[in-house]
Amino acid sequence: MDKRDLSAIFRERLKLLLTRSDLNQSAFATAVGIDRSALSQLMSGASTRLPRAETLLNIAAEFKVSLDWLLGLSQDEGVTGEIRESLEIEEAPDGFDRTLLAKWFAEAAGTKIRYVPAGIPDLLRTRALVDYEANITNRSRLAQASETQYRIEYNRRPETDMEVCMPRHTLEIFARGLGVWDRFPEADRRQQLAHMATLLDDLYPTFRLFLYDGRMRYSIPLTIFGPYRAAIYVGDMYVVLNATQPVQALTRHFDNLIRAADVNPHEAASFARNLAGMAFPSGTV
């Protein structure tokens, strides 16, 4: 692994331990046997140098994590935990607050979340759209509403950093009432796009939406939880990648989608608002 990647993962995991500990930086530094200035330097990213082996051992022992996890060589945090498979299949049941997806969001708090949705991003949907899509998918309305609310609250946290990339034409198809939205009323589509624009303004910059040309780029729906794992959505289940290298490969894929974006986050709300004013009767081409 590249030294810069190793240093970046260590820094993110050190920040995660600090957040979990409920200690201030001075107390945290004392607990692991270094001074506050040394801790600040480790967390600043100004250098790719890792701390001395003694300091690494102190951090691992104090917070009961493995050295491999601390250095990004393993996704298994526990010192004596079972070895986690590099690829897992997880079902996507109803009841969002009880799913592994919610657990992964919680674990990744304070790191960057990268998200390619299957349709309209969950947290940007109105209740009318939630109900409409629940009828199509036979998923619980309550579960989907719960997921939407959880994601909104998650993105209001000051430590949240989420980037979302999706094809621009998904919103254009939605505005025209085509595809799966051909029976979703025009008035509801206008309201949905206006609601989306309001939330995009409200949540920016912790939530940033990039829109790319779907004719030039393609991506399957996925979520990348910081440096820890990636979950690829395949309908009723997730293919979960825990190994560092595939997570990094998907991160590079996501970064390429951002580079291809022709609507950037500061423009996304206006784009949705303009579509709301242009929403067509269902089926209009």
C-alpha cells in the first residue's frame, strides 16, 4: 500500500477513535502517551509519517483495537475478533434502523461517504414519492420513510461529509414522468423537485450532489463508507466489499464520476428547481 494511503487511513481511524472516546484532544493525547501538539500533527495530514511503534501500540492497547485495523491492513477492528471475509452478501430487509446499512453509516461517521443512488436519493424524496415507490417495490412505506428521515438527520450532523453522484438524465426522466414514474402525478413530481432543491440548499455543503452525463459514464448503485467498506446494491441485497484494495478502486471510480460532472453541487439546487418549473405531463418526451 502507498505510504500516503496508509497515513490517510491511519489518520481517519485515529479521528474515529477520538470521536468515540468523548475525550478532548489533550486528554486523548495523555491517554496514549504523547503530547497534544504531536496528536494535532498526526491528525492534520501535514505529513505522511506514522507515529513510533510504541505510540501505535499504546493507541491499540488503550482503545482495544488491532494494529492491522489501525493501519488499514484489516477491516476487523477487534484484537481477537474473527477474520472478516473480504466479500459478503447481506440482505436488505425493512426496518432501516435495525439494518447493517445503518450500522455502517454510524461506523463511518466523521469520514467521507460516497453514494451512487439507484434513483432519486433516499433522503431527498417526499412522502408522496416514498409511497408511490413502495407500491412498486412492495417495500414497507414505514421502513422507507424511516430510512429517509435517518439520512436527513445523519446529514445534519456537523461531522458529516457526503458526496452523491448520479446521472443528470435520471432527474430529467423523472420530470417528464417516464419509466417507473409514468404514473406519478405531475403535481407530485413538481413538489418532489422543489423539495429536493430546498434540501440541497439546506444541507450544502455537508451533502453535495454531482450530476454527470449518463451517456458518457455508467455506475451501478453503491455506497462507499470512508476507507472501511463499500456496499453495492443489487435489489434485495448488498454485495459488501471489506478489503482495502477494492474499496480504493471503487473510490477512484467515484472520483472519475465527479470529474465527469457537468452540474456541480453549488448548481444542483437550481437545476432541480428549473426542472420543477418545467415538469411535464406523464409520458411526455
